[in-house]
Amino acid sequence: MRRIIELDAIRGLAAMAVMIYHLKPQAFALHGVRVDLFLILSGYLLTSIILKKGDGARFLFTFSVRRWLRLWPTYFIAIMLLVLVNPWLSKPFPMDGLPYYLTFTQNVTRYWSNTIPAFCWYFEHTWSLAIEEQFFLFWPVMVMLLGRRRLVPVALALVVMSVVMRSLGTHWWLLVARCDGFAFGSVLAAIFLEREQVERHRAKIQLGLSLTSLFAVGFVVATTTTTLEMDFSEMSLWPSLMVLSWNLLYFGLIGLVILNTGHPSLRILRDPRLGYLGKVSYGIYLFHSFVFVSLWALGRYLHWGEPVWLDVAKIVLTIVVASISWHWIEQPIANLKDRFRYEPVRTSSLPLNAHRFGGVRA
């Protein structure tokens, strides 16, 4: 699968945006829609793999193991450290929710209740990782059954479902109310599956994505300004549309980046420093809350107050911790993926992408 360097930078910028939002939520509001960048990128990258490799032998096993090696070890190490340190804290956290966090179901009780099992609130942001794990538990099978031609209408149906469920008050940390990001990413995977077809229709795709982005900008302004003062503890129509508007904007912009990869105008996204942030973005996402609270506690003990330099220190130390995580934990474990390579696509079977670009025939 062709690597798009610019997407590493976008992933790094998304991680920084989430971190800065959690650092100063009052100053950088927008109710956490930055995480949808991650969801769309995951939907695009993983659905692309499914479409390209899904006809290979033992694909589901290989796909799952490679994902687990990338995400699970660091996540479970972080939980293990919390469980070991917790008894020594001045105010230990309740561990009622531990079984849910260990199974990526930390918010599932919101389907039938307004509460969730008590756990360390520094882990609450992992709701997005949980719904990603839930989504890709069934999505590979769905894509393999649907094929590319039927993938797009089903993905759009998931977008509609998410908007409706949020509008009806379903908590927006639940998969049924927040899978529009994954769905939009999957549509991008279907659009950009075959390079020859993309080049043949480049002008039309460029125009479509540009118009989508321009419409989304207006949509974002209208919905975001309407919802800034709303209480997001209970979802309704306008907050739901606000999430949709940002997803639509991310869809258009990421699509334009994919289409124009290598273009001089995207040179900044090929900066190796931004690329490195993308490489360590998982560690930034996973550990920033722990770094923040540790430095906050230290500052409180030493009577530092809340100076700007302390906020800068929190960001810098988070990147340092994420770098250590990448070089000493994530990368060595991820290298084990080489032992689980995708089998060649069976030429005797109908490929998932075997149809004309316009969806004329399967």
C-alpha cells in the first residue's frame, strides 16, 4: 500500500490539537471534534487495507493481529502502571471500571444508563480508541461481503445513523452515535483505491472535494457558532450537526491531501518534524493526561501557580514521554508485524475492487 507522508503530519497535528484542547479546554473549545480527524484517518487507512488485501488467505487473522500489536501492548502497559501505582496515591481511584477498560467497552453502559463504572478519569479520553476497536471488530467482514461498489452507500447510511442517534440524545461517545468519521474515511478508501482510475478522473475528484470543503466551511461556521453555548451533556440536533460539519470538512481536506500528495503546496506536511509527531502520536494521545496531572500536582506542591512556561513544559514532556514509548515499546513490538504478513490475493477469486470506477458493475 502506497505510503502518503502528508498523512503522518496530519496525524501528528491532530494529536497536538487533542492535547492542547485538554490543556486549555475553555480557550480551545469546539467540544472535542478534533478527535474525528483520527477517526477519519483510521477509516481511510484500515479500509484501504481491507479492500486491497481482503481476498488473501487468513486475512482476518492477520489484519487483527497486526492491529493488536500496534495498539494493545502500550494501552495495557499504561493500565497496568496505573493499577500498580493506584494504591500508593493519596486518593486512590476506584477500580470498578477496570474490566470495561480492559475490554474496550468503557462506555457501553451508556446504552442503557446515564452512568459508567467508576475508574481513573485520566483514562476517559480512551473512549475514541474503544469505539475504534469496536468498529473494526465487524467492519472488515462487512467490507469483504459488500465489496467496493456497495461500501459507499452503506458508509453513508452509517453517517445518517450517527447523526440521527446523536440527535435523539444518544451519548456521542458511543459507536452508534460516532461512527460517521470512520464511515467518511471508508468512502475515501473507496474513492482512492485504484490509482489509474483516480488519475483518469482527477479533475472531477478535485472539483468534488473542493466544493465539499467549501460547503463544509460554511456548515462548520453555522453549526459551531450555534452550539458554542450549548450544554453537550445531552445531544440534540444542532450539536449533532456540528460534529457532522467538522467530519465533512475533514473528509474534504484529507481527500485533497491524498489526491495531491507530493504537490509543492503540501511541502509543509512533508516536514520530518511533523512526520515525527505523527509517528509518536499514539503516545501523545495515550499519555498526555498523566503528564499533565503529574506536573500540575508538582506545581501545586511547589506553589508555582499556573504560568505559561508550565503549560509549555507539559507539552514538551508529553512529546518526550511519547518518544520514549515509541522507541522502547511501540516500535519494537510493532516490528513483530513482519511475522504476520498479508498473503497474496487469490487470483481465482473476485477481488473486492473488481468493478468499474463509477460503480457500474460489481
